[in-house]
Amino acid sequence: MFGNLKFKSRTVAYVVSCALFAALHVWQFAVVNQDVTYFVVMLQYFVPGFMLAWVYDHSGTLWTSIGLHAAANALAVWPYFL
């Protein structure tokens, strides 16, 4: 998404990418629980979404963003394995 939009407007590309990243992380909870207040939780995903879009924008490859996301997820579950 970001790659296609950045040629039209880099700002729009960042905003849309961050919004989609945030929405994809909370939509299932809002739908399953039939509670739209879950969309407030989306706000916490805008910063990581921006960081991943920035990494993609500056590296030119999606794999760096995927690797960063995987590393963040691994760090989040690391304490459970200790």
C-alpha cells in the first residue's frame, strides 16, 4: 500500500499505512465483541505503524519491516520463555 501511495503523496502513504496497520490489529476484537470502543486501542498502533512504514520507506524493501515486526513480537513474548 505504502509503495503505491508514496508516488502520489508521501504524507497520505504514511497516514493510510498507519491507519491500516492499526485497524488490522484491532478490528477482530471490535467485531467479535461487538464493541466499537476497541477502535480507541488503535491509537497505540499508530507509532509502530509509522516506524514500520518509515523503515520500509528508507530501506526500499518490505523485508526489513517484516523483520522488525517479527523482532518486536519476539521481544514481547520473550519473558514467557524464561
